[in-house]
Amino acid sequence: MAQYLGFRCSMCETEYSPTSIIYTCPKCGGNLDVLLDTNQIRTKYQVEDITSRSDYSLWRYLPLLPVADPGGAGTPLRSAGWTPLYEPPELAKELGLGRLWVKDEGRNPTASFKDRASSVVVARAREINAEVVVTASTGNAGAALAGMSAAVGQRSVIFAPKTAPQAKIAQLLVYGSQVILVDGNYDSAFDLTIEAASEFGWYCRNTGYNPFTAEGKKTAALEIWEQIILPGQAEHLLNVFVSVGDGNIISGFHKGFKDLMELGWLRQMPRLFGIQSDKSAAVANAFFAGNEEIVPITATTIADSISVDLPRDGVRAVRAARQTGGAYLTVSDEEIIAAIADLGKAGIFAEPAGSTAYAGLKKALRDGIVDPADPVVVINTGNGLKDVRAAMASVSPAPVIEPTMQALKKYLGI
Ligand SMILES: Cc1ncc(COP(=O)(O)O)c(C=O)c1O
Ligand SMILES: [Zn+2]
């Protein structure tokens, strides 16, 4: 466990002690950053102490995490993170890129990026002896919390929109969580969760509300540092493409790279590119407007995981792109669906919110926003099996034929 000094509000900069169990800033409602004691970490550890660890999961970064070791050896909680990093040659060629990696977060235990946040929050829940952990979710955060909780016998309650894809709802139920579907959207589930948590004393994991989620998510940045940057694989500045809903994943990436810079373990900050659907673009709108004002919209995108009216981590998400020399891009739902098929041809199965990042990269190259000479890593945040309906929309249906050679030849035109 890393020593941490407490929390600092990302808006008004008020600092809070580490012992207070708080979510957002009580003064202004801003998101809180966890303040690591980087001086102490630097005196205690060298880079090799981290990279030589034999734990191939996000827990290899325990010295940089503000939670104690949660135990749970041999369980899914212990195996989140350290996801595969593919370098698909055909996709790089097609896009004219020198180097292209896809980090496949769909390979996490519950098949999405959200396992990173949920396992760290479950670790925190155990530290504070929380009886129940609750979250609102478009599906993945809930599945992750349900799965990570089940792994160590933690009780969890999940609120999700009744329209969430069936596979995600199935995961929640199979992991044995108490599942409550709301007749409303993600935003309404979010508000209900906060009220319920406060009234019943439940520990709330809500994205962009609980400061520990970004700490879990930052471990993906630490992996990119270890898998790409440290071995000297990225000769130029690295461009990182990630989809954005509430904005907590991109904020987590930013936090991870910032922690490394502060430790003196990273020389150049990679550029962060946030991609949203043009039907759910509240963060991108603020970026384009040149301010940090997150104006709620009515989100309608097919990419359910990033369909958010009021992004709860919007300000830090805008800063993640702005302060790193990155940008925001919006893509259409058609482009998102087409990108599922693109990634599929490289053997990578993405749900719509995952392929969104790849669709954004295609657009950035088309618009000349990134230099093809610069290395790129695209984050596939969720597995395609999460949303089979969207996957089927990306391809032509298979023919059905009589099981005879004659019918086959007729179909093949031979
Ligand atoms: C697959 C997937 N991609 C992207 C996101 C967006 O993450 P955030 O809401 O932190 O921006 C989510 C969030 O649920 C997700 O499940
Ligand atoms: Zn504040």
C-alpha cells in the first residue's frame, strides 16, 4: 500500500485527510484526487522494485495504490489488470501507422475495464468494513463490482437501467448481486444510488463520485508505461485513444501518468484522446467550447456504456486531453459499429464503447489530428460478448443452407 496524504478537490483545491470517508468535495461538489506521498514512495522504491514483481495483475502496482492488499489470492479479484497488449500488423498497415497497439481490457475477469476500479473499491470496502457496496451502472461497472465482490464474499447492490444489454444483466445476476433495474436511464440510477447509499449507510462505488475508482483505473496507464514506454518501444510521444462516458477512465489514465511524472519515473506525458459518440458528447462539447462547463445533454447512442446525460467526471476528463496536448473527437454510431468489424478482423472483439476509441483513431488520422509517425495505443474497454446485438449489426448475416454439397456449391456459385 502506498502512503497517501489525503484528497484534494480538483475544483476548489481544498484538501481532506485520508481517514475521512468522503466521496466528492463537500464544499463544491468537485471530484477528489487521491494525493500520494510521492516523496516517501520514491525513497522506498525504485522502478525495478515495481517491474520485477512477479504479480501479473494490477496488484503489482500496490506500492502506488492507496489501499491495503485485499487478499483474495487465487480469486478473480486478484487477477484484474495486466491485460494483453496486441500489435495488429494489418490494422497498422491499413491506417498507415508506424506503431499501433490495442490494449484489450475485454480480457479482464468480468470482461471490461471496470474491473480495475471495482477491485480497488472492493479492497477499500474491506478496509473500512463496509457491509454493502453499491453502484449505479450502465452495466459494466456493476458487473465488475458484482464479480469482484462475489470473489471475496462482499455483499453488493447494483442499480442499472432496465434497458442495459442482457449479457450485462445476466452477469450481475449470476454473480449473486442484489440487482435492481430502474425504469429510467443511467443518470436516474446514479442519483437513486447516492440517495440509497446515504440513507442505508452503504459504501458507494459510483463512477466519478468515489475517488478510489480513478486509482484503480490509473493502473492501465502504469501498464502502458511498463509494457510500451519503459522498454523504449515508443520512440515518439505516445498517443492514447480511449472512449469517454462519465470521463473517469480518461481521468484515471491522466492520474496514472501524473503520478509517474511526479515520481520522476516518466519523462514525457503521453497525449490523451477522448472519444465520444456524437449522440453522447457532453465532455467533448466542453472541450470544443474551450471551457470546463459540462452542460448535460440527452444521450441516445447505441454505445450503452458511454451513454451519459451528465458526465460525473467531466471536468477532469476535459483536462486530461487539454493538459496532455491531446484532444476530443466525436464519432457517429455508424462509425462505432463499423469499428467493431475492423477490430474483429484483427481477432479483437469489442463492444461498441470499446470500438469507439478505434473509430476515433480513424477519424483523427483522416482529419490530420495525429501524425501517423507517432505511436498509438487504442484501449478496447469492453468485450464484444457484452452486447451481441450491436456486434451483429456490424456484420452481414450468415446464410442458412441445406446441409448438402449441392446446396453449398449453389451458394458458393461453383
Ligand atoms: C466498455 C466501457 N467503455 C468506456 C466506458 C466509459 O468510461 P467512463 O464512464 O469512465 O468515461 C465505460 C463505462 O461504463 C465502459 O463500460
Ligand atoms: Zn471543492
